[in-house]
Amino acid sequence: MTMLSFHQAVADDFNAVNQLIIDQVNSDVGLVEDIGHYLIEAGGKRLRPLLVLLVANALNYKDTKHHTLAAIIEFIHSATLLHDDVVDLSDLRRGRPTANAKWGNAPSVLVGDFLYSRAFQMMVAIGDMEIMRILSNTTNIISEGEVQQLINAKDPDIDEENYFSVIHKKTAILFEGACETACVLSGCDNETRDNIRAYGYHLGMAFQLIDDALDYTGSTEDLGKNVGDDLAEGKPTLPLIYAMSNSSDDEASLIRNSIKQGDTSQLSDIIDIIHHSGALDYTTELAHQHVNNAIEQVERLPDSIYKQAMIDLAQFSIARKV
């Protein structure tokens, strides 16, 4: 099972979205286009726009506004990546230098602002106030999540409830927004809309849980970013939170001090602790629960290749290595 197989279900739509994204990263200011194209050419999974296309097709949507909506979702996501990399001082994403490493922090932040504003220009073109309401709320919540994560940095006393709140706001909320706005565009009934929004929530939570586990199990080559980045940024993610509560006092102290300092000098020891404490099994099991809940939400949809792709995508979220 690969990402390509999910895209094949909506291949023509996806090609149209990719072209629209390229067309919309236009500006009289050359640096805006340079950074915008650099970010887009890096690729990535494009999961969020993919969700728009799969949901719209699963609900038998027949117009082409879902292409614009998918591009909007990708612009919002890309803007958050530009801002995230500046805040996190990241220098590697998708196997390439980040935009801030290549051009500097100020241009990255400003082009992120450009992508946000371009997304809202395109929302106006769709002309649906409910979609505007959902996505304006979504971007506001993402910003809150960013601030909450910044406050949590280098604090080893963050509990699971706080952690789940952050990953909902930073990650799952845009999965929800992609799914729900596709429902609005398709004119589905309220029960279906609630179910598909819940699908997006559970899928987003599962993806972030696996991302946080992969930071201690993957490789720089596979991940496209530095292993241990979360620890270097002092992020108390679930594998660390669980390991601190289920290991010896000395081991917990090592993790606590590393979080406080953003210190990766003993990363290999910390990875060993995470493994033998059962933290990875615990994190993965929670991801499995979210995936099962996600699949349950779409079971009532009419059978189609799009519904099956949504189910396959949920299952892929916990099987992936990147």
C-alpha cells in the first residue's frame, strides 16, 4: 500500500489541483514565487487536499470547486509549515533544506502570510460563507495550537491531556476542516457531515501519533528530517511522556533533563528507554484506536473506490515508515 494508490482514485482531480496550486503561487514579487514554488516542488504526501477530493467524490460531487478547495487546504497547510520551521528552528524538511535555512526567517514568515491570504482570496472565489466560517475557525485554532506548543516547549511536566489538545489543534483540526468543507460543498446531510468530520479528526490524530513515534524509530533518510528533532526542540511528545511515567527514576530524570535543555547528546539512550518502557507500543495502540474509529465513521457511505481509498488511507496511516 503506497500513497500513490490513494491518489490514483482521484488522479485527474489531483492533477488539476496541482496545476491550480502552481498557477496560484503567482506574485509580482519574485521572492514570493521562489519560496512558494520551492515549498510546493518539495512534494510531500498532500494528504489534506487528497481528503477533499476523496470526500467530494465519495459524496458524488459533480462540479469543479473541489479543486479550488483542495488547493486552499494545501496553501493553509504550507503556510503553517513555513511558520513552524521558523519557530522550531528546523533546517531540514522532506529531505531538503527548509525555506528559512535557505532564505532566512523573515522571508519565510512573510511568504507564509502570503499563502494564508491567497487561500482566503480563493475562498471568496468559492463564495460559500459556511466554508469560510469553518476554515477561518480552523486557521485560528491552528494558531492557538502553535502558541500552546511553544508554551509547552522544554516543560517535562506536560501531561497526556495537554499533549492531545496540542496535536488536535495543530494537526487533526485541518484534517477535519478538509473533510467537513468537502461535505458542505457536496451538500450532504448533517449526519453524514458529522461522521466525515469525525473521520478527519481520528485520521489526523492517528497520523500525528505515528509521526511522533517515528521521530524515535525512523531514519533521517526515510523521514526527510533529522531524527530526534522533537527532543532537540524540547517537545514533550507522547513517547517521552509515557516513558517518563514507566521507567526508573534515573531514566525519567535523563528524559526530563533532556527535554528541559533540548539536548540530544544522549538520544540513543533515550531511544532505548522509549523502546523498553513500552512507549512506542502505547503510542501505536492509541493510533490504532483512532484508525478504527475513523473507519467506523465512513462505513455507511455508499460503496465506491473513493470510500475504499478513505479506508485504505486510514490503515496506511499506522503502517507507514515516513
